[in-house]
Amino acid sequence: GAGVSQTPSNKVTEKGKYVELRCDPISGHTALYWYRQSLGQGPEFLIYFQGTGAADDSGLPNDRFFAVRPEGSVSTLKIQRTERGDSAVYLCASSPLPGNTGELFFGEGSRLTVL
Amino acid sequence: AQTVTQSQPEMSVQEAETVTLSCTYDTSESDYYLFWYKQPPSRQMILVIRQEAYKQQNATENRFSVNFQKAAKSFSLKISDSQLGDAAMYFCAYRPPFTTSGTYKYIFGTGTRLKVLA
């Protein structure tokens, strides 16, 4: 596709449920990022993939959060046993590497609401 | 640890006037990237302007320009001839050099909401 695509756009779930959020990056972009944005806050880093591997997962808040990118393209962010505090917009971004511009290309995000 | 601070939660500007959004950051690195991103209500972040730390010349993109003060670790955004479409959240972001950090992790500030008054 022309841009970064994220699905679902909105997800409402109940506390304790499992959710998956999908990100389809721009074709050819090897770097993929997940960020979490709480209301009124800036994006908070979660994880960064270079190809299929997680190059930096230091932002994942706990072991309920996990992300994969098995073929180096589409990525899925998985959240187990959701809590109300997980409610946020989850942003995905991709970037060509080695890129000399440094620009991140963002999707529109997935808004997660945990009731 | 690197940090990015935006001390203005909200700013207002009259249409056609000029406004400056502030950003400071903290790093021990000498070479890095700085960015301003715009986030409209649609949520999609869009790059406004980019500055490479090793370049002394301030970046300019049409009505948008920056004042990059490396020693002061300051990176402000100036919007000239403000338009209604400029209304959005603006985020300042920092990216460290890959060679020393081993990652391209971007660090964002908390944002400034810009209102443009007709």
C-alpha cells in the first residue's frame, strides 16, 4: 500500500481479554516501530524491529506485551490479560534503513479501550 | 538518558501571524537528528521538518523553520503566515546516532496543541 496501515482502527475489549493489533508497513521498509500514546501525552516507545528481529524491546512495559514480525513485513502487537491502564492509541511507524533522512512514516493508530 | 521537553501545552495564534513552539532536549551525543511532527485529529503523525545536528544551518520547509541552538540544546519551530490547517498537536522528537546506541529509538516530547484563530 501507499502508507502504513493499522487495523483495527478502534478496539473495545473487556479487562482480562487478549487483543492483537496489526501493522502493515510501507513496502520495502525494514525498520518498524510500535509506540503507545496515552491521552494528552507524546508517543512512548515500545519496540523496534529491524527486519524480522526485535532490535530493541526495552519499552515493552511488562510480559503481557509481545510483538512479532515473522516475515519482516507485517507486525502484530499482542496484549494478554488486558488492563484498563492499557487503554491508549497504539501507533505503528516504519522507516527505510539504512535511511539517511531519519523520517518515520506513521499509521493512523489503533485506539484500544479496555473496559 | 535522553529526554525531550516541550514546556508549552497549548499555544494560540491568529491566522496569518507567526508563532514559535519551544523544545529542549538532553543528550551527551554530538551527532543526532531532531524532528517536528504534526498530529491532526486524524491521529496520523506527519513530518514537518528535520534537522541534523552536525549541520549548523537551520532547516526550512516553506512556512516552517527551526531555530537550532546546539549548545543550548534548544530546537524551536517557527510557523509563519499561520493557516487554519496548521491547527494540530506538534511533537518534537530526538533520534540518537545509531553507532553509539545501537538503536534508532526516537524519543518524543509531550506535545504542544496549536490553535489557529480565524
